[in-house]
Amino acid sequence: MALTGSDEVRPWWEDNTKLVSVIIGLPVVGLTVIGVSTLIGIKTPDFPYMISADFFVADFFLRLLTLPIGFIAIRSFLRSKDNE
């Protein structure tokens, strides 16, 4: 939980850093696992496409491109729920 200036505890999805980390976390973890697998000697080109480095790089850049739109959409949704 994040603390605001008035020591009010907020949920994790209202903390900007944690929200961005959750959104772009999967591609980063996938690329890290593939990098470690390569270092220990596993042939990563033999992996299926869904767990290849190309897939995770494409997913990472797609998430980076759509991050502002998703971030604004999540924030507006939470504010509309808060107003009800």
C-alpha cells in the first residue's frame, strides 16, 4: 500500500510506479528468463514462438506504445468508480 501526504493508505493500483511495473513486467521477466536460459546453455531458438525473445520484445514495445492510453483508461475508470 502507498501512503499519501495525509498518511492515508491507498491500494496498490493507485500507485503509479507499481501500476506501470505490473503493465510492463511480463515482457521484462520473459526476456530475463530467456537471457538466463541462454547463459546456462539452453538453445533458445528451439523454443516455440510464444516463448521466444522476438515475442517478448514485440510485446514489450507494444506495451510501451500503449502504456499512456492504458494508464489514462485505468485512471479514468478508477475515478469514475470513486465518484459513484
